[in-house]
Amino acid sequence: MTPTPRTAAPAMNPLGDYAAVTEYLYALKAGGLKFGIDRMQRLSAALNHPERHYPVMHVAGTNGKGSVSAMIESILRAGGLRTGLYTSPHLVKLGERVQVNRELLSEREIVAYANELRPVAEEAARFAADEHATFFEFMTAMAFLQFQRRKVEVAVIETGMGGRLDATNVVQPEVSVITSIGLDHIAELGGSIDLIAREKAGIIKPGRPVVIGRMPAVAEAVIREVAATRGSPVVSVQEAYGEALTGYPLTNLEGDYQRWNAATATLAVRQLPASLRPSDEVISQALQSVDWPGRWQRLTVGGRRLILDASHNPEGAVMLEKNLVDLVATTGRQPYMVAGVLGEFRARALLEVLLRHAQAVSLVTPHQSRATTFDEMLALIPPDRHALVREDSLERIFPDAKTCTLGEPGDTVVITGSIYLLGEVLERIEPRRGAREDKLQDF
């Protein structure tokens, strides 16, 4: 659906095509991150609050928020509801961020929305110096409008970073969800579990239930404290399902942590009003057909078993290790590993795991300004393990969509680390996705 231009906005020369729009959006992105929701509140008000026209499920967390969002969407759609899904970042195409019934926002729609929103954003920022909407806020506004105009019956909105000051936090959700708490984005959110938990807990709204996944006790205590001050009931995965994994819901996404995520998604949809709440049978069936690439995703390329898994922080590295132990036990062979990350803090935890389980490690540098270089990663590896690693490139590993040069047919190749690296791999091995829009990936 092509959005209807707003007649009240000041006139300006339109952005003529998709290339012009992406350049405009990149200019916004180059302005960097700006925390706070004042800009988004002004922009939403100028748009007559499109986010208030449909029920919202708001999802935050250090890890698992994307998977839980995808699971919730799958359940609601299987229950016959028209769904909106807003996530970030994208793997390949910008339109992945905004989906209605899993239909990506088209280039044509992005062009139309950009031309509609640009003058509105300028007007909203007129009396506030350096307060123009950021790239993420611009995309959030696109999502809000698309969901309103496509008449979604429920929107699943994933936070970008944190929660309290995230642009998405202008919504008034039916249910808030906090999937997990771990150490990541510590420069922005704080250097301790309790500080990060307090930022994530900022999405809790007065009187609305909050569902929490498995997390450290100190994090849970903070979230319960915030919820109590807001009169919000807390629904806990650990209380509902206990410690034994056998009692957790099954899902087609692999890994113990995905069963934890499935439990979080299940409890979240059960908090919805009766008119929106799917049956237990629908929930169980929908969890077997969740589409969420890059989470222990299995493919075959050149006779090699390929596994793509985004494990971009210490908590993710712990989950990765569990999967690698199971993989080696099942196949009887150590995998070849390909890794690329953003930041030394993330690289350190990931490399410790890889060096314990890999037959060989190819280190590549994602095409992102914050990417950790080979030399920086090598400096984190003990000298006696240097022989296990090599500097590599995806161009050499995947020279075309049907070829993998690591190992031999029958071997397993695990690609892990940054979600951006996985996007680069999918662009090479699944060319139907189109050219990767990497300039707009970060944030």
C-alpha cells in the first residue's frame, strides 16, 4: 500500500527514487545515536499518533528479543490476526525492519514514506536545536504509519537498544516483554547487570503486565521493583515453567535458549485480552514454523552443512557453546568456524568459545565502521593458539552461491558473531534476497 501524502506539511523538493531516499536516510544515520524519547514523541504527535491505533506488544532484552518477537508474531498470525512486526537491524534489505503479515516494506513504500515524513520531521524539530529525528526514529515512524494504514490487529515492536530511552518507548503496550538481561552496550546502558536491567525495565507501563524470561536474580529483582512502583503484574518464565527444560514449549528454532524464548512468547500472548488471545493448540503449532534467519539456521552449500548463528555478546557466547558441544557430540567432528564481531568486549568472549571447539577459525571483518579488525582479534588469542586461526574473507570462503571452500563435503561450517556478518553471508549464498544495504544496517 502506498502511503497518502500529508497535505499539511511544508512543501519541499521530493526525494526522487530509492537511491535518493537511502542517501537521505544514511545522512540521518551518520548523525549517530541520540537517546531520549522527546524527539519521537514530537514526531508521533505531528503524525497524530499512529501507534495508538492498534494493540502493541513491546519487546526488550539483551538477547532473544528478535526471536521472541518473531515467535509472538508467528503465534498471532496463526491465530488469524493481521500482524505488524518491527525489528532491527536488518540482515540484507531495509524493508525487513517493517513487516505486515511478514510482507516486507517495499522500496516504493519506503520512498513514499520518506517523502511524507521528511517535512513533518523538519517541522517537528523547528524549535529544538539539533533535535531532528534520527535514522532509527525515522524508521520507527515508518513502522507506526504502515501498521496503522495496513490496519494491523496487533503490532509486535522490538526495542532498538535499552528501553527507557528507546524511540519505540512512546507506545502504550498491552503487554511488555523483557527476554533476558546480560552485559552488552555497556557504554550506553551501564556497566552492571542491575543498571542494564533498570534501563530495560523502562518499557514497563502502569497497570500493564510484563513477562520476563530467564535472567540473573539481580536483574529480576530490579524489574520486579520497577513493576511494583507502576502497579504492573510480573509473569515469570522461571516461575511458570521451572528449571527442567523438558517442561518448556518446543519450537523449530534450535537450542535450549530458544525453548526459553518459546516459553516467554507463550506467556506473553496469554496476557492479551481474550479477543486477541490464541488457543494453546494454535500456540504450539505456530512455534513449529517460526521464520527467523541467523539463529542456528541450517543450510547446505557446496556439500557442507552450514550453520548461521548470531552470538554477538558474552551471554550469546554461552548459548553458542552449548550448541557447539551438542554439535560435536552429534557429528563426531569439530566444525570449521567463521567469525566477525563489533568490539573487543564481544570478541573476547566469542573467541574463548571458538578456540575450545573449532577445527579451524577463519576471522573476517564485517563491513561496518565498528568492526573489530583481524589484528585486534588476534591480539586477544594466546600465541600458542595462533596456528588455529587465519585472516579470511567471505569472498574467498563463498566465491559464489553454490561454493564453500572451507573443509570438505560433509564437514560443518559455523558462522557466528555479528548479525551484520550473517547478512553478508546470506547476500552471497541467497542472491534472491538482493544486494545488501549495509550502509543502513547499523542501529
